[in-house]
Amino acid sequence: MKVVTGVVGNDIHVVANRLIDISLQARGFEVFNLGVNTYLEEFIDAVIETNADVLLISSLNGEAEGWCRELKILKSKYKNLKDVVFMIGGNLAVGEGDASVLVPKFKDYGFDLVFHQTDLNTGLDELQKYLKENKK
Ligand code: B12
């Protein structure tokens, strides 16, 4: 199964991105890592080009909201994205943030799986459970 990953917007925090790449490969995924400083449009282009099953976006500097709120509009432009699983995690707000507010907000932007300040392995376990349940 193919996963496109990277860090969204003007975010240069790279450590988690490297861990995500390694962890996904260890779980048997084929990874296309776009690295840091990646715009939403670039992620969508890569998903289409690689015919990916999952887009896993990481955001650490707290600016995810500004970079991701257009996701629904972009998704509506491309019919072949309807089977793609959209996932985001990291620090989804500046400061502590409240997951009970952030998770529904990012789901409303068009993400299927949202993890605010959640350990990576917990998130990847949830991804695999989601893929199994949705027969991907
Ligand atoms: C190292 C670091 C830097 C380095 C980055 C070097 C590099 N190239 O990577 C430098 C010094 C450059 C830097 C710069 C900045 N930083 Co900085 N940085 C850190 C620091 C100390 C560690 C980050 C790190 O590498 N952690 C190790 C990795 C493994 O952990 P992680 O990133 O937290 O990721 C884990 C989880 O979040 C999760 N995860 C991540 N992505 C995803 C995705 C999914 C789907 C899932 C499930 C899980 C998941 O998995 C990882 C492992 O469990 C943190 C504070 C901290 N202690 O966390 C601040 C921190 C991230 N930085 C912060 C800030 C504000 C900045 C700056 C804006 C500071 C400034 N004013 O210039 C700039 C950002 C510039 C930019 N354009 O992005 C804030 C973010 C605040 C927020 N979100 O509210 C933090 C939290 C510090 C703080 N407490 O204020 N930073």
C-alpha cells in the first residue's frame, strides 16, 4: 500500500518526518516522502501521480489550520481522490490545543483521521485498523 507523507506549509521540523518514513516502511508501506515545507497542492499532486492509498500529513509548528483548511475544495476537484485516506497529526495548534475541538475541526476540513499530540505508533496502529475496517 502506498503512502505520501511530508510536513505541511512553512514547517521545517524534520525529525518526526524521518521517523514516520522509517516506521511506515517497517510496517510494509511503500513511502513517498516529500519532506518539510510542502504545500497542500503538492501533496495532492503527489497522491495523484503515485496513485497513493494514504496521504499522511505532519505539522509541528502549530500552523496546520491555515495550510489545510482548503483540503475539501481541493478534494472536490479530483474525483479519483475519493478512496484515499487523509490523515494528519503532530501539534495541530499553537500551544497546548484541545483535541476535542481540533479533531472535529480537521475532520470538517476533509481529514478521515486526526491526531493532536498523539504518539506516532498509536496513530499508525489506528491507520492500519482504519484501512482494515474500510477494506483497503
Ligand atoms: C528541534 C525543534 C526545532 C528545530 C527544528 C530542527 C529540524 N530541522 O527539525 C528548530 C530550532 C529549527 C525549530 C524551529 C522552530 N520551532 Co521548534 N521545536 C523543536 C523541538 C525542541 C523538538 C521537535 C522534535 O524534533 N521532536 C522530536 C520528534 C520525534 O517529536 P515530535 O516532532 O513531537 O513528533 C512526535 C509527535 O508529534 C508525533 N507526530 C508528528 N507528526 C505526526 C503525524 C501523525 C499522523 C501522527 C499520528 C503523529 C505525529 O510523532 C512524533 C513521535 O511520537 C520542539 C519542542 C519539543 N520538545 O517537542 C519545538 C517546537 C515543535 N517548535 C516550536 C516552534 C514554535 C518553532 C518555531 C516557530 C520557533 C520560532 N519562533 O522560530 C520555529 C519553526 C520554524 C518553522 N518554519 O517551522 C513549537 C511549536 C509550538 C506549537 N505547535 O504550539 C515547539 C513545540 C516548541 C514549543 N514548546 O513552543 N524547532
